[in-house]
Amino acid sequence: MSKPLVAIVGRPNVGKSVLFNRLVGYQMAIVEDAPGTTRDRLYGEAEWSGRPFTVVDTGGVQLTWSEADLKGSATPALLLDDVRQQAEIAIAEADLVLFLVDAAAGLTPTDEDVAALLRRAEKPVILVVNKADNPALRLDALDFYRLGLGEPYPISALHGTGTGDLLDAVVAALPQEEVQDEPEGIKIAIVGRPNVGKSSLLNALLGEDRAIVSELPGTTRDAIDTLLTWQGQPIVLIDTAGIRRRGRIEPGIEKYSVMRALKAIGRADVVLLLLDATEMVTAQDAHVAGYILEENKSVVVVVNKWDLIEKDTHTMTEFTRRVRSELKFLDYVPVLFISARIGKRVDQVLPMAVKVYQQRFARVGTSELNQVIQEAVMRHAPPSKAGKRLKFLFASQVDVAPPTFVFFVNDERLVHFTYARYLENCLRERYGFVGTPLRLIFRQRSRQEK
């Protein structure tokens, strides 16, 4: 089940990034006084009272611009339609919206414009009055009742004042955790930036000789799941392109496409990360890849629009090297080169996704695993520290999806990440585990276990 999405929405310079950093627990978003500051990442994981959720920092919403607004801004004026679209996408994809306003500045016309957007969206909204750093400003927060969005929560994101009460309200307002009946089959999500060809790939996969059983509403509010049978194997395609939807919002704003991808990744077994061959890996692609890695999902990188690239005998090798270089720690991921528009190599996508899915559930026998580890240790001795050398006592695979291995050692503090990486490579060399992450857990045996 995917985690709920909580979007922080508000006009520029009300402290959205400060609140975002406060909720996720560390400095992730760039914080500047200048409105419109570009942020490197715009999502993060948070938890309160045992309830995990994803926080999205949406950037400043401004529906009208003046010369005073633009002075010192890190971004130029945007077309009003594009700005409104950004706000609508952020609101539409979220399960809960935190509408942030500024106690020191008071109620502004832009706040009223954003409030009107939120009322039309009919989404759960919590009104958060930031920069309420003293009793007088906390009292002034009551003025925001005029927005008609319920009780204002006065906080100081910078100092943390009031954020506990706010988080209690957030958890109470999140959708109830319900076990929903998911359709049977391998769940494959198609994710990627706008205009990389998600719709074309989905159409190409469905347009061949497939037994399409039904179209099922997914747990993602406005996505469509397509259940099909491929060589007797039921498959659920999770569509993040939204090609069957009709509405005002088109998937045209790059940074907010991440939110739709997050929900799809949370539900998927295998993720098809679609890239554009003419642009290759962008920061946005790397962000999504990072989230796939954090969620321990299996992945196939699919480079689309390959027909638009001038090629020689080394082009595919060079492009593969670039993908692996720019998507760090995904060197185990298969890379396919296709053209969804003309159908070239599209027939390789589902077979590879099924293979990766099978690798996700692969198991290694205990005796065989310990033999592999013993051979690895003999080839490359474990590190030592202060005269004490790391020793491996026993290893066992304890779980699948993803494959999870526990290593009992004499002192877990001696395990350097480079040696853990070496052991992972040894396991992949022997067993493949194509496209699927591995979890390696190092545990020091207690005296009783010894």
C-alpha cells in the first residue's frame, strides 16, 4: 500500500521549505529568503505516532505578479495558467494539503486566491499559520479564520513551536489505513517525466496480442490499472500517464509528476523507469530512481525514442554506460532501448519485467550461501580495525521481495560499506538478482547465541 501524500502549499516566502525540513527531520530543501528559490528535491519521508507519510514541498504559488513580487526573485515571472496548473496538480495528487500562510505578513490577496483553489478542489486542508513566534502573532493567527478553511494552527517552523499539535492533526486527517483488494498479478508501474513516452509505451504494450481482462480503478485516486494476461501470467499495468483521464490537469509540469510516480512506485512490484533517449538522465529522473531505491522496488530502465538517435556499433554500449554512471547504485538494473512509437523492441519489455519479478522472489539455500561467502572472504580478506579483523560466523536468507540476507559477525562495527558492497557484488555474480535490490543486514551475535 502506498504512503499518503501530504503537500505543503502556499504563496512564496511563507516558510514552506522550513516546515518541510522540520517534518522530514533534516535539511533536505534549500531555504532562502528570496521567493521562487529552486529546490533540489521536493519530497521526503516523515512519520508521527507510528504513521508514515510522504511530504511534498511544492514551491510558491502565485496567481498574480507585480514588480515588487519579482524583485529579487530566483525565477522569472511565469505564465498565470502555468502557475495555476502547478497549484492544481499539487493539490490534486495529495491526500492532504497543508496550506501555509504567514502570521507576520497577515492575510493577503494571494492567500485568498489559493484558498479559493483549495475550496474548489474539495480536498482535506489544514490551515497552518507560520512565523507565529510570539503570543501576539499567535493571537493574530485567528484572523485567518476569514479564509473559511477551518481552525488555523499557529506554528513556528523555524523553532518547532506548535508542530507537535500540527502533526497530531495531520495524522488524524490522513486517510484510514485499509487493506484494499488488489488485483492479482505482477504489478508493473510505468513512471517517468512528462513527454518521455509513457502513454505510447502503455498503448504499445496493450496494442499487441494481449488478453485484456479489465480496467480497474487503482488505489491511486485517478490512475487506471489494466489487468492483462501475458503468456498465461496475469499482469497489472499501473498507469501514471493518465491517458484515459479527461480533465483540466494535463501532466505537463515536470516537478509535480514526481507525486504521481511516488504513489505508483509504492504499489508496484516492478517499476519501468522510462527515459528519453534525446535527453537521457535528468535530475528529475535521478530523483525518481532514488525513491525506487529507497522503497526497495525492482526496476527496469527503459530508454525510449531510440529511433531518434544516430547510431553506430558503439552507441548502445555508450548510452548504457551513461545511464549506469548517472543513476548511482543501479548498476544491477537492466537497460532496454526501445521506440514505443514504432514498436521497436517493445516486445522485450514484459519478458524482462517478469524476469526481474522472478529474481525479486529468488531464494538461496543456507549451506550454498555460506559457501559463497566463504569463497568471497578467501578472495578478499575482510577489513580490520585497531588489530581486530571482521569475521563471518554464519549467513542466512531471511526474506524475499527484496531478497534479504542476515550475516552474523564478530563485530558489526567492523563492516565497512565498501565490503558490504563487495559481498553484494559476489551474490549478484553467482545468482544474478537482475534488476532487484538486495538487503544485507549485519548482526553481532549475542553471548547467548554464541
